[in-house]
Amino acid sequence: MQILNFLTPDILYDLARGPFVWASFVVFIAGCLIRTIRILSLTKKWEPTWNIPKPDKKDLSKIKKCPLARIKLSVFGTSPVTMVISVVFHLLIFVIPLFLLGHNILLQEETGISLFSFSQGATNVLTLIFLFCALFFFLRRILLARMRAISTCYDYIIFFIAIAPFLTGILAFYQPFNNYQTMIILHMLSGELMLIAIPFTKIFHMVFFFMGRFMLVGQHTLGRGTRTW
Amino acid sequence: MENLELDTTQVKKMLGKHKAKMKFYLGMCAHCSLCAESCFLFNSHDNDPKYMPSYKFINSLGTLYKKKGRIKQETVEEIKANIWERCALCTRCYCPFGIDIPSMIALARSIMRSQGVYPQYDEEKAHPLAE
Ligand code: SF4
Ligand code: SF4
């Protein structure tokens, strides 16, 4: 443990705020690129071996006229509450960190550029909504028999990796335990852990979702699909 | 059914042929259970989780990959139930991520069939209706 003695909170803070951020971004971007290229190399261009008739214009207009019927047939129809909460959760997981005032100030300091930011109050409300969605998923996983039937320790670990940056972020802001420095260090470290975890874990569904639904040809491809395994 | 030794070399060879795609699908499955309602057998069995598409591929192909084909007799029976009795391979299951569930169950069937494990209709309890 003596080797770790030099890791005073101040040094840990500087590390987490500086080199660790850049390192985790490099791992995140490189990892996602490598995995995406791997899927591309494992799949090949798909040409239909038969002629797919162009859909009748009249049929198309019918579908366009009743989008509700289509939505009802999808998971939005079978699990509406879960899906609405899921969409909000997945939007917020991007929106909150990207448009957070504190993050953009840091970005401005480091690179000279920054994105639009919400006010701190708005971000706090969004984070609480995000944590509520997370709580819903957590309860769903422990209470529903069908979720328990397929849940493993790994699912819980991934869940906590995904919500830890938000939880520690809000705790650092409100400081209910009067420990800003510990929380902000945990916040930075957990955010970095999440970035690193994305390409190597189930969280990669962030990228795979688009490939699985739009690119790979299958029963439920949205659009025509262009590649096959 | 008599005790049956799986030919692990052959099983591993068959698993290896599709490893990249199947491991990818198994790894991407978020264990979210949203595919449940798309299976008519799940709906017609009182929403029994064992009829959920993801339960069926995790506990058949997933087990085969995890154990590299070295599985016990009772697991063989469990896999058999998951891929034949609980699935008609009607290919209607729907995963929001586009995971090709039927292809996973089909591969598990091919592997088990190569090992002499398949439904035999003169066998007791071969079909739930025979119970
Ligand atoms: S197969 Fe798809 S819908 Fe079913 S549990 Fe896995 S990720 Fe969810
Ligand atoms: S292929 Fe099997 S799991 Fe999928 S919907 Fe049909 S019976 Fe259910």
C-alpha cells in the first residue's frame, strides 16, 4: 500500500482531471472504431438474390397515414412505459454530459471551444429525471420474474458503471455529506470508467444498435439493409 | 434418455465456425426482455419467462459457448427443451437491437442434432401435450 501513499487527494484530482480524461477518450474512440471495423470486416456487402418488388405507392401512403398502427406493433406497443422511460434515459445519457455547464467550461479551458450549455438548475432537474429512469430499470430488473430469469451479476455491474457518473455528479453538486472533493474525484473516475467500458462491454449497443437495425439485413431491418454476416 | 457424451471436438468446431457473429449477439443482448411479447409461445404460456426468446438462446447457445460444449446430461435436457419444446423456430421474434434470435436457436439445434439430441416423438414427455 505504501506505493499508493503518494496518491493524495490533490494528486488524484489532477490525474483524474487531466491525463485520465484524455486516456479514456482515446480508449473510447479507438475501441469503438476497432469494434466497428471488426463488424464491417466480418460482414459482406449484400445484394438481394431475387428481385424485391418496390412497395406499392398506395400501400406506402397507407402506412404513412397510420403510423400509430406501426408503433403499436413495435415494442412501444407491447411495453409503452418501459420504452418511453428507455428513450428518455438514452437521450439524457448523452444530453446531460454534453450540455453541462461545468463540462463546457473545462472544454473551453482546454481546447478553446465549447458547446451550448443548459443552466445548472436545468441540468440538475434532467439528472434527477435520469436517475428516476435508472431506478425504474433497477426495480424492473429485481422485481419482474422475466428479468430475473436472464439477469446476471454482469448486468448489475454494467448498470452501475452507467449511472455512477450521474449519481456522483449530483452528489458532488448538492454535497449532502459535505465531501465535495471525494465526490468530484469519484465522479471523474467513474465517468472515465464508463468511457473505457463502452467499447468492451454491452454498452457498445450504443453503436451496435444502429448497425443491427439499419445496416445488417434481417427480419426487422429498418430500411433495406446493406450488409450480411 | 440414456447418458450421452457430447463429442466436444465436433461441438467446438461447429461453435467456432459462427463464433464471431454469435458471441457478438450474446454479448450485445442487454438482457432487457423486450423480445418476450414477440413470441407467441411466451404469450400462450402465461408469460412464463422460460418461453422468452432471450431466455431460450442464452440457455442453449449461450451455455454451449460458455461451457465450450462440455455440458452435463441435465443441461443437455434443458437445452433440448429450450430449442425444441419451447421454440417453434417461427422466426417472428423481435429484438429492438436487431439480434437475429432465430439464427442462434437454429445453430443450437444443428449442434445438438449433430450429437444425436433431437425430439423423439415416442419418448415420454417429448412434448408438453404428452404430459
Ligand atoms: S434479445 Fe434483444 S430484446 Fe431480447 S433481451 Fe436481448 S437485447 Fe433485449
Ligand atoms: S422463433 Fe422461437 S423464440 Fe422466436 S418467436 Fe418463434 S417460437 Fe418464439
